[in-house]
Amino acid sequence: MRVITVPPSLDYRTFDQLVSALALRASPAEPRVLFDAHRVRWVDPVGMIGLLAAGTVVASETGHAPTLHLPADGNVVGYLGRMGFAEAARLVFEGELHLPGRSGGASDVLLEITTISENRDVHDVVDRVQERAGTILSRTLHYPPTAVVQFSVILSEVCQNVLEHAGAPGWVCGQTYTWEKRLGGKQVLIIGVGDVGMGFRASLAEEYAGHFLDRWGDATALEAAFLQGYTRFADQGRGHGIQQIRKQVRKWDGMIAVRSGTARIADVPAWEDLPPLADGIPDFPGAQITIILPAADPDEERARR
């Protein structure tokens, strides 16, 4: 059995480490794969979705569902249970995952892990988020009431991207955290959306590859979508596109990063140090989107109004 060691901290910054660990694929004579998450001490929405995506890739390549050893840290296991990880993981990993169930009371989770495979899943996501977004965006992040509607549009767009561009099911998840070291105790909202479908390069190739000739690749496709607003569909009524999402996230001093294939592109605020463009990173199918929204300064927000 091949063992893939999950990084102790599994989040939007360390997902590439997990992808690198996948590089040595199981051989036909050794199709069984174990994801060893025993030492995981921290995981965020991007990390949870990344683990599900990695397990899905292994299952597709080997023909066998991989096994997952859960973290030894009880706090992490409890958090995974609260985020609904077990429900999604049952469709990816072999065996029963013994995780605490979700609490029946009020939750500070914006959105538990949700699988997206059809349009009604997107509508369900938006409906559930709107019930909690008002409290989280207004009271926790100090955003104006209009931000709830704008946020719902963004979430709908990134989920719709899974259906229209991926050609495969995906996942979405969101939660708030306090960043003591990074932002001096500010609250942040982290949203992860991911799939293991065709990715941006293949999705946009039919319309745009001929314009770029031998320059066409993952990084060029991401730049075309992210910076120039290229979309798969000519009809602008189909959506705002990733470029418009980027512009809205920037207005909130947020960060958005899109990873696809061997490249990642990001709109980076002053508080983040991710490179704006990374090319030649470990190859991984589909697209993985990270959105991080920091709390606004209440005094500055009142001044804007």
C-alpha cells in the first residue's frame, strides 16, 4: 500500500505539498493508497476540499477508493465533524469515518462542505448561506447590508463555474476565523471551491487557444480569464466571470486565488504574500478557488457610509 502523508497544516498555503505527495502514483501492482492525516493539527475549507479532491483523483487513477487515517488531534476531528466532512468523504474514501455529528443548534459556520453536481445544489448553497451571511458579514466582518447580496452573487458564480467549466462534481465550504498573527486579531472569512474536472485551459481552449498559439497553457488560460475576462460562453448573461468576482473581492480588500493544472493566479492585497502568478507548480486537475475576506474596520466603514 502506498502511503501519502498529509501536511500537518492543510490549508490554502500547503495544498501544493499534498499535490506533490501525489506525484508518485500507485502502480497497477499496488493500487491501494492510504492518506495518512494522523499528524494534521490544522485544516481550513481549502484543505478539506483539497483532501476530498486528492482522494477522488487517486480513486479515478487506481480504480480503488483510498483509505483515510483521521487526525489524532481531537479538536481537528471535532471540527471536521462540525463541517460535515464525513458526509462528503463517504463518497470518496473507503471505510467508515468516525466523526462527531453536526450540532443541531446555531452554528458559526457559514457553509458546511457541500457537494455540487447540479444546478439545484447551487441554489441550495445560496439559500443556506443567505440565512447566515447577514450575521457573519454584518456583525463579524462589519460589511454593509448591500454586501450580503453581492456576496451571494459571488458564491453563486464560483459554484456555477464548477458545473459549466469543470465537467465534474465539486465542493464548496466556508468558515470564519480569527487571524491573530496575520491580521492582528481580525476576523476573516475563508471560502474554498474546488473540482477535479477539465480545468481552465481545456475549458477555454476551443474559443481562445488559437489566439495564443504555442503560448497556450495553464498560466495563459488563467491570465485570460482572471485579468482579461475571457469566458467559455459569449453570452454575458451567463455570468460575471472570474474577472468580475476578482474586482468585487478587491473592493473588500480580500484575496482571491485560482489554481488550475500547473499554475495559480491571485489578486493579492497588502496583507498577503502569495505570488500573483505561479507557473510550473505540481499538476492537479480541475480548478481550486480560494477567497479570503477580512473584516472591515468599523470606523472606516461608517466613514464610507
